[in-house]
Amino acid sequence: GAVVSQHPSRVICKSGTSVKIECRSLDFQATTMFWYRQFPKKSLMLMATSNEGSKATYEQGVEKDKFLINHASLTLSTLTVTSAHPEDSSFYICSASRPGGAGETQYFGPGTRLLVL
Amino acid sequence: SQQGEEDPQALSIQEGENATMNCSYKTSINNLQWYRQNSGRGLVHLILIRSNEREKHSGRLRVTLDTSKKSSSLLITASRAADTASYFCATDPSSGSARQLTFGSGTQLTVLP
């Protein structure tokens, strides 16, 4: 099956610093990647849709200047949490849609746990 | 926004019993998918059922879809302790941006050995 990786898997940072999370599709080219946020014992909330070569589409209530998304290649999307604060602590998960065919299944990365002190 | 509601929120059963989880949604869909998440991990795709399908099987999993009631159920038969996880339904809308999944609130399943 398709593989999506995320790096790092876990990060602890000080308040005010920026953190970059990478999402890679390892064995297919993903024109579209999605970024989700998940709080403990809660569901996934879609943050933004990342399209290769164009600006990301953010969901209502998600600050685009706070959560910078770059999809520079067909296998890599990055999420940068700028000037992180403790309330940004969360589990961030990316997924990638495989192009062609029905493209119905999304492949999820293992997630990145961010803790902002 | 979350359109899927799942019940129960938590379910605890003995190994060998069957587990049934339900999901309701609000808008029209192309398909509905079920995912599994172990604690602190990513999501694993379990099964996809299209809007024109009513039932689908995969191993010990059985999924039903009732588009008139906008609901789906996931049945896990002969449960095992390793089935302990959170289970989420996700809907793929029939309009709007392609493949933007909307997740339900999830059911935490605990299978006791």
C-alpha cells in the first residue's frame, strides 16, 4: 500500500519559536495533501488543503499566517507553525490523495506530536 | 466542520464478542470510509463504501450504509484485544473540493482479554 511519512514524529519547542513539519508521499506523487489537527481524545479537524505548485486552501478559522503550508513538489508538503504558543500543542496529521482513478482513498502519515512549552 | 457523529463514544466488550459502531452524517456523499487509530498514531484505512452500495465486507469487518437515513455502521466480529483502538468514520462529499474528508467524532473501542 501507499506510504506517507511525517517528520519529526515528536517535537518539543519553546514558546515563540517556529516548527516545521514535513509530509512525504514515499511511493507515489500526490498533487493534493491535507493537513489535520487532532486534540486528545478528539476527532481530526481539517486545517488546510495543500496543492502542489499553488497556494494552500485554509479552512475557516485557521490562520494562514500562523500555519504556513508549502507544497513545493509532488512528494513533499510542509507545515510550519510560526511563533508557536502552548495552545498550538497538538497532534498534526497529514494525508495524501493518490491521483488518477477514483482517487478516493487518502493515505495518512503517522502524525507529529507538537508540545510547546 | 465536523458533520459526522458517532455512537457510542466509548465501547467496552469482551474478546470474542462483536462490536458495532454507528455513524451519522448530514450532507450528500460520494462515499463513506472507516478508519482506525491506535493511541498516538496515524490513521489506518479500513474500508470504503460508495453511496450506491448498501453493504460491504472485509475480513471480520462489515459496513452498512443507509443513504436515506444518512447513517452507516461498522461491525467487527469475533473481536480481539488487538482491535482496541479509536474508530472514525469519514465522509467524502459529493460536491465541493475533491477528497476533503470530514471525520466523525470517533468511537473508542476497548476489547478486554
